[in-house]
Amino acid sequence: MKTIGMKIKELRRSKGFSQSDVAKKLGVTSQAVSKWETDSSLPEMTMLPDIASLFGVQIDDLFEYSTEKRYESIEKKIEYGKVLSNAEFENEESFLLGEMEADLTNHDAISLLADLYRYQAENLKKKAVRCAKKALELRPNDKGDINNICFGSDGKLFDWEAANHHELIEDLYKILRAEPKNIRIYFYLLDNLIDDGRLREAREVLKESVQKNPNTLNDFYVVFIEEYENGFEATKEAYRKLVEKYPEDWSVLFSVANTFSHHEEYEEAIRYWQMSFDCMPKPRYTDPYASMALCCIRMGDKNRAADYYKKQIELLRTDWNTKYSAEIDRLQDKIEQLQA
């Protein structure tokens, strides 16, 4: 089965058109046509009539998706940060709901549907923030608009009841008790218990994690809980000893780097993030470079920050085979702003 990109490429060649020819006739760039043909992106729905007319076919003739390719198409839309219209979202939602209803044990469909909902929710939050900013210009100091900016940006909640993770923690407990194989949940539980100040409970969960979830991060959480109780200065050396104990454990090093950055120890945090990256198995995560860049911005070193963002782009291309994406576009915008 052919994707729409493969179909466009086939039709273009049959007509003897170059990518530039197609681009000029449709009023887009050659790069856009190239992305379509490599399935890096999809043409806008509104362009389909023009594309079909250009090649002398019906719109339906452009579509020849297998179920497998349909899954890949949705995954790529999310991966490349394509903003979905309501119609596009509902179309993809309807397909995945149909897949789920046909087989209630279809993990791929259910998991991808969760990804789709979360992705659309994030995009809607960004829209809410943009609208709230415009509204605030019209009516300064409006509490509702300020709330929408902060909440839509996942800002800090000061109110104890609103900020606590009670419901999430209860859900995590239930999931773990229902299926003890979900041992990854121990660390999610610890993060939220500690953030809520439920340290006694966190210690009990950590004891259970040590027994049922053997992992070097358990040692990190011993110090992390101690920090919340006694303060960073009292535990700083304990964190450094973790680095000495686990000099080639990327997850421990990354966690220690996070902690130092939270306390404005940026240079030391950068050192640990670099150590974490150096021992990380491929494909390596981009988080260390993103974090190091932000540390440099905080320290006022824009050129160094731009260099880390460039490394992040290169990593996306080499380790993740991502040539074009909304994330790369976002990083390039950051670099331009830093170098302006």
C-alpha cells in the first residue's frame, strides 16, 4: 500500500514533472514537495483538490493507506509537530477508536490514541496562552487572563490543594497494586510524593522499590528525600559521592545534574549532564543538551547556549534520524534569537 507521499511521487514522475515544477504550480516550496514524498510531512487537506487536479486524478486516488501506514502517518504528525485542525483530529480519533473497538486488546491503537489526545491537548493549551496574552493587552491585570497564561504554560501553583498530586498518586498506587510488573511506577510515585512533602510515605515506597525494583536510582532517591528534609547544602556532598560511585551511570548522573541546576549550581550541573550524555547508550536523549543550553542562558552566555542547541539538532539528525520536525524548527528559532 502506498502513502499519499509515495502516490504524489509516482504521479509526478508519470507526468515528467520535477519537484520544482510541482512546487511552482501549487505555490509551495520544493522542500515542501520533497517532505511530502519522503513522508516527512503531509500536504494540507485544503491543497488536495489542487494536487489531484494537477495530476488529473480524483482526490480519493491520492489515498492508498494500509492500516500499518495509517498508524505511521499519525505517529509522524505527532513527531513532526503538525498542528491538527479539528477535522483532522476528529478523523484520526475516529480511526483509532474504530481500531480499538474492533480489538479491545490492541495496545498500539489505545496507546497511540492516548498520544493523540495528549498532543492535541498540548496544542490547545498553547492556543489558550496566545489568546490570553492578546486579551491581557486589551485589559491589563485581568486575573483570568493571567491564570490562563500561567496554567496553560504549566506554571507553578501556590495553593496547596490545587498543587498537590493526590489523585495522580492514588492512581499510581492502584496501577501498581493491580499489576506489580509496572515497576517503573515506583519512581513516578516517589517524585510526586516528595513534591507533595509526603516524605514518610516516600521512604516506605523507596524501601519497597529497593526490594522489587533493583535500580541504581534508588540510591539517588535516598539522598533526594534527605535533601527535602535537611536542605541542599546539607546533602550536596552526598550527591557528589553518588557521582563518584556511579561515574558511568547516565540516569544517576542526569538526576544529580537536575538537582544542582535547581539550586543555581549551573556549571557543576553542566559537568554532570555532559558526563551523563557521554555514557548514554544510543540513541541518546536530547535532554542533556537542552538543559545545558538553558543553564548557559541563565548565566548570560548566549553563544554557548546556541552551541548546545546546535548539538541538540545534530543529535536529532544522527541518533534519531530526524531531518525535519517542529522541534528542529523550534531549536533553530532559539539559535537565531540568541545570535541576533
